[in-house]
Amino acid sequence: MSNSNLLPLLWFVAILALIPAILWLLKRTPLGGAGAQGQMRTVAVLQLSPNQRLLTVEVGQGEDRRWLVLGVTAQQISTLHVMPPQAEAAPGAGSPALPPFAQLLKSKLRKESGDAS
């Protein structure tokens, strides 16, 4: 094998080795999105159906912080409401969690059937 036949193979191997290195560097630069960390965070998610959810996200920093309530579907994202940041309650703190809708409905129906007799 001559030197001229080996050179293209060496270039090919060098390019293959550089691809992961370039992707790793790009991931850690502002061009690749690393500079956007801390600009947006998810506050709450409510799954409405398999393809629909309500999302509350916090955007901005300092005095410019805002909470956006977003409606998310498979086709689009819509801003439903914009509000100033709220005090977040720690999980399990504050008022007790409400029972699921099925339990509320069952108890309501029991009360109504008890009142009718």
C-alpha cells in the first residue's frame, strides 16, 4: 500500500474522531445553548390528556422574572396567562391535597342519595 492510498483513510479517521469532540464543545458553548441555562425553568405541569398539558414556566432573571401559563398540544404552544412569580409552597406543606375528582363525585352522590330518602 502506498502513501497516497493511506492519506484519505487517515483523513476519514481524523474526521470521525473530531465529530464527537466538536459536538461536546458545542454543547458547552452559548452557541449550543449552554448560555441559556437559568433563563427558563418548569414550575408546574398538569397533564390534561396524552397530547395536552398545562405548563407553568418561569422565564427571565431578577426583576424581569415572569411566570407563563402555557397550553401545550402536539401541534402548538399557546400562552394562556402571564403573571409575576408566585411564592412556591413546599410539597406537602400548607393545605391538605384535595381528593381526586372521582372520590369527590362519589361522596357528593352519596350525600344526595341520602338526602332523597
